[in-house]
Amino acid sequence: YLKTGYCPGCGTKNNTRGMGKQKEDPGIYWVMATWALSLLYVAFLAVITILIIYNEYHLPETIWGYKCYGFFPSCDMEICIDLDGAPADGIQSAADYKFCELETTINKIRGKVCVYDEELFKQSENTLGFDFCYDLKDGEERTEDEFMNGVYVFEDNFDYWNNKTDYSQQSIKMASANWHAMSNAQVTDFCGVNQLPGDLDYPNMGPGVKFGEGALVFGGVIERQATTKPLDMSYGGTVNFHLKFAPVVENEDAVQCKTAFGGHVYLLYSIDHGETWVKFGSYIVHNYRLPHFTAVEEELPPGGFSNQTMFMWDQPYFEDKRDYWALDDIVIFHRFEGNWREGEKYLTTKEAVLDDIQRAQCCFETELCESDPSLLTKEDCQDVHGWDGTNHYILRGADAYVIIASLLALTKFLYNFTILMLTNGDVVIDKFIKKYMPRACRKKKSNALFDFQQRPDEEPPPGMLAEGAFQCVVHPQFRRFVAIVFAFPWVVSFIWMFSVTNGYQVYQPFVSFKNEATPEESTYMDRPPYVEPDNEMDVSSGFVVFLCMSMDFANIFWLSKHIFCLWPGWVPEVSIDTNPRNNWLKVGKQKIILTDVKDLQRFSKRFCQYVCLLYILGGMPWCSITMIMKGQWLTYERARLAEGMVGFIACFRAFFGANVFVKFHFASEYILTLNNDLRDDMGLSMRVEKVRYLAFYCFATISISVGLIISTYYYHSKLHSFLVSVICGAMGAVYGVALGLFQGLPTFPQFFFTRWPAEGHSVQYDKKIHCPCIFYCAYCSDMHTRVGYLVLFLDN
């Protein structure tokens, strides 16, 4: 009552006297630092929640109704698809997408795509699992990254002409360059070449200039014109090209591109095979007589809508030896019908798309598969690109969560074992020798009568027995209840998991930044580059099931032994020895120096019941539940939420231990508290030197590790790798500060539930670690010392 300053029954603050006045003041700056950490924690949760909700309602939608999942997915990959059919009929099924080929593709569908099924995309060698972005959820106005609702029925960039004056299909490699006639035109670069933003294959030679095959240059006598073959423009569209008139030069005889002083150019269309022409574009010389090409876009008037529209560029009046002009990068775009996504053909095709893609997803057992893949036969999957007939799938979903949790648990075990050997290695080795080494091989004990350097982990000298021994109150019914609560879900979940998990292997490919995309035979291949992985990690489904069973059982075993003491031999023996040479409280093998006891507090029955429930939650088979949810083949909307939440809990438990929910509760009480006394305790814990060490170590470890991983497998640039590693390191530093803070507070409880939950008292003490290394009792000991929180139910 006097030490805490509060009444244990009602919590009323008293007039502090005696020992209560000796409480140290941490100072305003350290208390403010704890408030800053709390605000950072709340802001982090708020920002993450807002971002998740915002991201969920702004997932891009594709033309076939798929959603591009991920954290703020972007439509930043541009591809070209060969339209299989007439332009007026709309786009073909996503399962039948064929990438454009230079010498065979005539009608091209271009646009930005996103990957809606990452697993299908990778396993099909980047040929399935993507679609054109139709709605980016960025407002009512359409953006350049959204699908343009049409097809390019003509394209010529004049880089693939074998004969620079022959416009026939035998001379031009690009199949989409369908020219009908030309007069006084040739492909050359003496008037310059247009440079598009995506032309990365050519070095930049200045504004609007690239080093390439050339442009279509018009000179000569009588007539200068170029005419396309009849094109399908049934629903209208646009004509896009780049135009340039020869600029004025001082010495015209020294250049081949003769200056244009007159000779305007016109764009015309015809719907009767060239019998009559209608002008819909005029280009005056002085507007386009520039050092570089100028982009032009013309909308086709409704009078030109037909399935046999021809286009012509014509310069009717000019001087024979002057007035040169050039065209480059011509594309003609045909729109689909205005309501094409509401028509019967689209709806029929969409049903086929969903069925075909779902079949491919189930062949590869991706997360978007909504039915049992075992129902498919080899004949159902043999036409799916990339399917090899083996049950060999990329790491995904529940399997990924389980493996990540296993790696976290292994990392934590190795870390704890290393710390144990550094801090109590001599004691561990001595116990191992006593238990496993023959007596004849053991080192003889010293005959010293007194050992004034006895450590808390060592047994007391003969004759120095404890003054008092106490028995823990044990309720057999409570033991049976806890055993059933743990055993029943574990057994049922294991059987269920085993029954719904088929035999397969999962793999995780690894690609270093030095590995480049496989070169294609054609230089004109607008498709996502496929990179052959350097190596991969393979894991069988049986091993994943074994990991689930083992990790769930390991957590149940730890709780059964250290918290609920279900076996009679696990119930700790409690004794106290006030002899000045010992002066300890012994709980099982753990000894607490009485001078390290900081406080005694009383807790209620309801609080005890709540903590007991949190411990039981930590022993639930979360890993097995994750695999069970995978086997239910839910819709991806539900599965990603359910598997994600349960998988996150499994990983969280693997990292923080089976008592993760209890730790989180105790930590949250401090991080969210408004009590000034608790803030003072946090300030005292914050100013310990250990906090700064942990912040530095976490920053260095995480930033270096992330930097190496990014540079090896996800390299983009040096700046990108540096920024990502620094940001992750900063987050690690915050984690180090929080870890050091909580280690100085009673947030690591140790309950011994040997009976039904009831009210009682808790003991807070400094759980000190004695290090046998060169920094004995200084550096290492301080780094690993924390405040303990002990709860026992004794008969006295």
C-alpha cells in the first residue's frame, strides 16, 4: 500500500509516505520519449488500417473483371497482344492471348496490364495470369494506363524495310504495315528519325532524334503521297503519326533534306476503295518545319466509319527540288463498339474466360483456385502453357505462411541458444555432463568448505537447505480441462489437415539481378520478359504438414510444462532461504534473489481468467488451421483474408513465443496508458543504456541484411537498395527501442496455472543474467536482464 501509492482494493491514490517517496524521477524528456513512442505506435496502426482499407477499395479492375491484388498494385507493364479475329468483334479470351510477332501480327491490342494471379503468371512463364487494366479507380476520367477500348489496325515505324523504296509486303517485315501505294517516298534518315519515349534500344542523339533505320521521306516530282490498304474502322478511331517538314538551313546544297518553303500536306480518307477522298487533316508548313518531329493525332469523322476505310497522306503542291517532308511512327487505332463490354459476345466470352482461367489456376493450384484440383484430369491441363504434369507448384498462401513461421521459430531458437551459451554456458555444460557423461569421466569437485562466489543458478552448498518449502495448489479438474482444450483441437486439426492436403511439392525460385531475361529470336516482342531462376527451394507437402504439427505441438508442450504444469513432475517446488549467503526465492530451478524483488501487487479473479484465456489461445493449432483453410478452396476474397489473418498469427507466435497474446496485452497496457506513474516507469526503462544499444544493433543488422537481399534478388538501382535498407533499418531501430523499453517493464509474465483462476498476488523482480565472458556482470548481463512478473498459487 505504501510502496505503490494506491489502495489494492479500490485503486484510490493515497498520500505517499516512507518507501513511496523514494521513487526516482526519470525526467520530462524521457517521459516525452515514451509518449512519442506511443503516438508512433498508434499512428502506425492507424496508417496501416487506412492504407489497407484504401488499397482494398482502389484495386485496379481488368477488362475481364479480375482484380489486381497486392499492396497498391500498379499497371506499369505494357504488352502487345495479337487480336485473333475482326477488330469490330472485340478482344479474344484472356486464356488465348498471343503476344505480338513482327512478321505475323496485323491487328494489335496494346496497353498497360497488371498481374492478377502472381502464381499463375510465374508458373506459366509469364503467359497467363495478367490482363489489361480497365478501371484504376482513380476517378471518372480515364487515364493513359487504362485500356483504350480498341485495337491498332495499322502500324509502321519504318525500321523493318529491306528495300528502302519498296512498300510491298515482301519488302516490309512488319506485317501490320499494309501500304497500298506510294509515290516519291523512301525510307532514309537524312531528314532525321523520330524518337519515342520507349525507344531505349537507340542512343539519344538529341531532341527528337534517334539512331535507327529512318523515316518515310517524300521528295521528287509530279506527286508525293502514301496510301494504306482498306482497314476496318467500323466504329471510328484515330490516326496518329509524327510529321516533319525540312527545316531552313544556310547551305541547302550541303544537305539532302531540302528545305520546305511551301507545299502543305493533307490527310484524307476514302470508303469506296479510293474513288473519292475526304480531307480531314491539314498541316501547314511553318507549324511543322522544326528540327524535330511533331506528334499529330486526328479523329476520324463519322463519315469515315466503315470496314474498308483507306487513308492517304498527300502533298498536292510543291517545288520539285524542295519542300521535303517526312513521316514516322504511324499507327491507326480502331475503337471497339461503345458498349462492347455489355454486349452478348463479350458476356459469352467472359464466361469462357473465367472457366478457362479457373481451370489453369486449379492446374497450378494457385490461391485463386476455388475448387479441388484433384478433380481435374491430365487431359484438362495438358493444353495449359507451362504445366508439366507434375504436382510441382510455386510457394504460395498457407504453405508460405507455415514455412515463414518455421524459419522464424528456427531463427529464434538459434538466437536463444546462442544467448544461453554466452550467458549461462558453464551451467548448461555442467548439467549436460552430469546427465549424460559417465561418473568416472567427470571432473572431481573441489573440497572447499565455503564458496562465496555462488551464483543463483548453482545449487547451494551441502547443509544450506531452504528455510521454508511451499506447495502449489493443484486442481486435477483444471488440469484435465486444459489438457482436453489443448489436445482436442490439435488432434482434430491434424486429422483434418492431413485429409485435405494432397501430395505435392512447392518451390520458391531465386533470381539474382545479374540474371537477365532470355533473349527472343525476334527484336519485336512486346511481352513480359521471362527470367530463368538461378536456383530454387523445394519443399514437399508432407514436410509442410510435419512442420505444422511440430510447431503447434511445440507450443502446446511449452505451455503445458511451463505455464499449466499438467504433469505432476512439472509443478515447481517453491522454497525460500533468507540466509544472507543465499537470500533467494526458489521456484523450480529458477532462483530469485530477494533483493531483486521490486514490487508486490494484487490482481483480481477476472484478470486471472483473462490471462488464462490468452495463454490457451497461444496454444491453439494456428499453423494447422492455416493449411485447413487452404484445403477448403474458398473464394480468394475470403481465403486471402482468412488465411492471411491466421497465417499472420502463426508467424507472430513463432517469433514471440506461445505466450505472445499475454505479452501483447501487458505491453499494450503500458504503451497505451494515460497513468502518469506508469509513464514514469516507462521513462526509467527508456533511459537505460541498453535501449540505445538495441536500437543500434537492430538498425545495423536489419539494414545490412535487407540491403544484401535486395541487391542480390530484387536489384533495381544502388539508390533503391540503399533507401530500402535504410528505411527497414529505421523500422528495426524503433523495434529495438521498444524491445529495450519493454524489457525494463513487467511485460514478460510467468504464470503458473496449477489451479482454476483466482485472485492473488504477483511478484515483480529483476531477472538478472550473469555472463561468464570478459564483460562479466557488465555489458552482456545488462543487455539480457529484464523485469520478471511471477504469479504462483501456493497453499500458504
